[in-house]
Amino acid sequence: MSTGNEDQQRTYTIMEAAKLSGLPESTLRYYETINLINPIKRGVTSKQREYGDDDINMIIAVACLSATGMSIENMREYLGNRTRGAGAAEDQIGLLDKQRTRLLEEAHFMQLRQRYVDVKIGYWKAVEAGDDETVAEMKQLADSIAGELKLPREDKSKGDAQ
């Protein structure tokens, strides 16, 4: 929705802002309610939210932080630090480094879960083929991966639980 005046910013509806940012409209409203993003200007007659280019840029930045799984508290801190410029660099790096570490840990556990699924596929293929030796190997391997995932180990007396 263009304003028609070249000196003014373009304005966007909440639906357009949601589409541009990838965030649901409800999340945009929530982020405004909790003051994670600045209050959005309302139309004079319609009273509908009118997002400007600066609002869209901020929302996209928040969407990117949110997509990393960053907590609202950390996003708030990160966004608040921006006005400090170079003086905030150490704090910003710390927040982002902490987030990177968390993402690396998530990726590690995702790989373990994928390995577990692969092992279980191997287990069931061995069961299907009647290959008792491979069945036993797959059980051991699954138990080992479950330990890495910090899951309870399978009860050996009951056979395969899954």
C-alpha cells in the first residue's frame, strides 16, 4: 500500500509485514505488546497498523534473531545494545557467541538423532533378513547413541523397545 507521496516512507499492512518478515501476524502483535519492537503507527481513520520501511527492517532483524532460537530476553538485550554503537560490540559478540554455541550443540544432537534413526533402520533390516549378528551389533550401537543423547538405555531382557 503506497502512500503516493514520494517524500514519505511506504507503508505496509500487518499482512504485508508478516509476509516480508516470515513472522505470523499474531507474533508481530505480541512483539509490539511486549515492546520488543517499537509501537507501530496507526492509520488516522482506519486505526490499522501501518508499518514503515524502518519498522519492516527492524522486524526482519528480529525475525532473523528469532529464527536462530534466540530468547526474547536476549533479543531485547541485543536490540537495546544497537544504540551504543562500538561500545556495545563486546556485549553483542558475547550474545551472538552464546547463541552460536547453542546452535552448534543443537546441530550435534540433531546428527546423533539422525544416526540413531539410521541404526534403527539397520536393526530392522537385519531383523527382516534374520541376521542375528547384525541385530546384536545394531542394538549395541543404538544403546551407545542413546547414551550420547542422554536417553535411558534399552532393557536388554526385553529385546528391542522400538
